[in-house]
Amino acid sequence: MDKNQATGLILFAAVILVYSLFFASDPQPVIEPQTSNGSTQVQSSAANDEQGSEGIESVNIDSLQNIAAKQKYGDFSGLVNGQESETILENDDVKITLSNKGGEIQKVEVKGFKTYDQKPLIIFDSETGAIDYRIKASKGELSLNDLFFDVNEASEVVDEEPVNTVTFTANAGSGKIVRKYQLPSSGYQLSHKIEGEGLNNLINDDVLTINWQSELKRLEEDMGESRRKTYMNFYTADETYDYLSTGEGEDSEQVGEPIKWVAFKQRFFTSGIIAKEQFNSGNLAQETPIDSSYVKNMSATLQLPINGEVSYYFGPNNYKVLKNVTPEFDKNVDMGYIFVSWVNKYIIVNLFHWLENFFNNYGVIIILIVFIIKLFLLPLTYKSYIGMAKMRVIKPEIDELKEKYGEDQTKMQQEQMKLFSQLGVSPISGCLPMVLQMPFLLAMFFFFPNSIELRQESFLWAHDLSTYDSIVNLPFTIPFYGSHVSLFTLLMTVSQIAYTHFNNQLTTAQGPMKNIGYVMPVVFMFVLNSFPAALSFYYFVSNMVTFGQQYLIKQFVDDDKIRAKVEESKLKNANKKKSKFQMKIEQAMKAAENNKTETKKRKGKK
């Protein structure tokens, strides 16, 4: 080994020694993580780095969300996170679902009723509507539906009546918002009181804005009738009732004056909100959707003081129930125009409910109502028959006047009036009693289509007296008639024609006046074909009873005796002077005739 090789070997050995002392270390045992089944889990340092970064990102996102919530909700930001839960308020008539998120109503089921397809009757649902209370907080308008409330349930006694209570509380800074709901053991009214405590530094004013919008679901079989009977009603603090359009278009109204209540009125059910004091103002709107699953879309925006109290009504359009809710709330049942509404309110409704105590078949109740009303009106029917009999027995005298003054209508009318005066006969004596009976006939036109008592009640072939009875569904639509045939309407038409024929035998009517009685039943057949079966059935029974009454009266009325009374009046009034009324009528007739003559002369000269 030469000198260079020796030097290289020494340097190499020195390098190995230095590396061993300073860079190498004793080997350590490696402990590998075990799974539950004994297999080895291998986790790289890259995975640890990934988990660490996710944790950092999560912390950053939460921080950003908290900052955003603080900017949007201010002192209320601590209430926007929570776990949503539901609370049920229930009595014999309604089941109301409330949520701790917002402390708001989510669903209302009206018990004891079903939809047309026999499903639970849900009159309000948060899936198709919303009730939203808003306040003006320091950071802007704030919806209470964004806040989570603490819930407390209790039972209380109010006015000696047990009441179920649910209280929602939201604490924000030094203040709090409390929403208290109370539901009695029966009935359809839910009271709601909202209070704010220590909110002076948290809100800008003491006004609540209530936004209520709802897509009203289809509850009845007849969609056309449902839409016609569905519209928004409201009642102002100065005791003025009004409503939006009953048509199928859009309608809206901004009410600048204080409002007492607003109701989303459907054919047989109503959702309404009633202020204990008053709403400051309201913006109301409704529209008819294209979707046939919904009747109408409605919305109401109302202003209320923050420490205000309201009550909700979710229930049937039963006149006696609505009458006890709040003043004029019974307007949600259409009882007709003023000259017939009194018949429904004070006679028919009470008679109907009285008969319900003894009979549960509504077809039988309708028959009994006809008999009772006809018995009550029998004196008028009798007087009407006697009036027509008098006109019948003096027909020979009238025919003589027609032959003598046939071409001179004015003279003919004057001599007729003179004859009637001498004979003691009034030409309207047979018509006036019938006119006095008209309010009862027209009252039924409003009562039966709006009577919830008849809803889903069957009779004979009619499965539901509150809608039309269809014995044949046509493959086409007849204008103004429909695509079905109502048997009760046909029976009513036939009975009316038969009654007209019988009545014509008792009167002196001739020409068009005699034939018009046959036209009207046909017209009503078209009009009433799509109306409730109860209405057509009532008119059918009424015609038959009237026909029977007049037939019986005819058996007891002797035309010879009537003629004798007429002759007696003729002798008694032979020298009777004309009354002032008769003289004025004759003067008016002469003036009309003179004007007519002058007009003809002028035309002749031209």
C-alpha cells in the first residue's frame, strides 16, 4: 500500500466515524395504530395536515357567520341559531301547531270536518302560507320568524273557563319579546298577545307589521262555486263593512283608516284576524291562481302597536258562531240583500236550528221548513186565491168593455177602473199576497248555498245537498246550463209548469202574460242547474205544497157566492163618487193620451 492509498483509507474511516457520531441515532420501535378488528390503520402526515386545515376553515366560517349575524340582527343575533321544535294547542274544535322558531302558527286543522275527498281539513299551513310579524330593529326590519324562542306551556283559568296557554320568550340584551297564545277548551278562537319589555334601545318604533299571506286550498268539490264564494272581507273601526271583488280576477285595496278585522273568507270556512283595539292601517290583495288545487291567493299587511293583542278565528261559516266572535263578523255568511237578510237571520236560521234538535236528516228538515212557512203564509195564499176568483167571475164585464172600447186603450183603462171600483174588486188583490211572499222565496236563494249545515249531507240520490245533484254527466257543455243534469232542478221545473197551468185556469190572463208563466220555469232550469240540490229541492216541495193548498181552497170556495158579493158591492157603490186617487190616475192617463195624440199630429205634419 503506497502513501496515497493509506492516506485515502484513513480519511474514509474518519468520515464514517464522524457520520456515526453526529448524524446517526439509535433505532426506535415503531408502534402502528390498530383498528378494532386488529388491522393496521396508516395515517399519513398529509392527512393530519388536511384535518388541521379543515378545523381552521370551520372556525373561520363560524366566525364569519357570527359577524354577519351581528351585522344583520344586532342585539338579536344570539337568537338566530337553535333547534326548531313544535308545540300543539288543541281543544274540541281545532288543532293548532306552533313553532319555537318565530313563536308562530304553522298549521291549523279544523276538527269535525273533512275536505271533499275526505282528508283532514287544514285551513292554514306554513307550506302554502305564512304569518310574519316584523319589527324595526336598530339594524333594520327584523322578522320574528328568524328568532328562536323559549317555550313554556301551562293551563290557566280565564273568566272561570279553563284555557291552554303557550308562552314564547326571546331574550335579547336587556330586553325581551314575549308571545302568549291562549286557546279555550272549545271554540275556534285563538287569542294572541305580544309584549316587548326593555326594547327602547333595541327597536326604532313601537309598531309591528303583520304580513299574512295564504294560498287557500281547495276544500269543496265544486271549484267554480268555491271561487265565487271566496273573497276577502274587512271591517273598519268606524263600523264600515267592505270586501274585495267576488270575481276571479285580481283585486287589492290600501285601507288608510283603522281596521277592526280582516277575514280570508271561503265558501264554508274562514280564517280571520281581529284586533282587540284596532289595526292602524292595512294593505289587502287577492288573486285567482291558474292551479286548480288552490281557490285563491290572499295577502294582508297590517300595522299594530307592539304591545297589541289580537285573536284569530279558524273555523266554519256558521252564522250563530260568527255572530258571537266580534261585531259584524257574521258578514262572512252571505244572508242576502237587506230586504231578505232579515228573513234568514231572524226566521230561517232559528227555525233550521230548532228542527235540528229533532231530526238529523236534512232533506226532512227542508220539507218541514216548507210546510211551516206555507202554513204561516196560508192567509196570504187564501187572500190571493179569492182575489183571482173575483177577477174570474167579473170576466164577462171585462170582455164587454174590451168589445166596446177595444181600440181606445185609455178609455178602456178608465172604464175598467170604474168597474173595479163599483164591484169592489182590486186587480192587484191576487198579486199583492204573492209579492209579500217573495222575501221568503228569495231568502232561500241565499240561505241554502251558504248553509254549512248542509255540507256533505246526503238525501235520496244527492250525495251532498250543498252542491248540485248530477244524475247524468254530459260529454259536452251546454251554454248557461253546464255539463250535467240535475234531477231536483228538473222536478222543480216540471212542478212549476204544472202549477202555472193550474193557475192559468183561475185567472183572466191572456196572450203573452199567460204564456210567460211557462217560460220562466225553463229559464230557472238553466239558472239553478248548478246551484245546490237543497235549493232546487226546496222550490220543488214549495211548488207542490202551494199546488195542494190552492186545490184545497178551490174545494171550499164557491164562485156563485163570490159573484153574489160582487153584485152586492155593485149596488152599494152605484152612486159612489170617484176617489181622489182614482181621479189623479184618470188625469194622468188623459195627459198621456193627449201627449201621444200631439206627437202623432206633429209627425203627420212633417
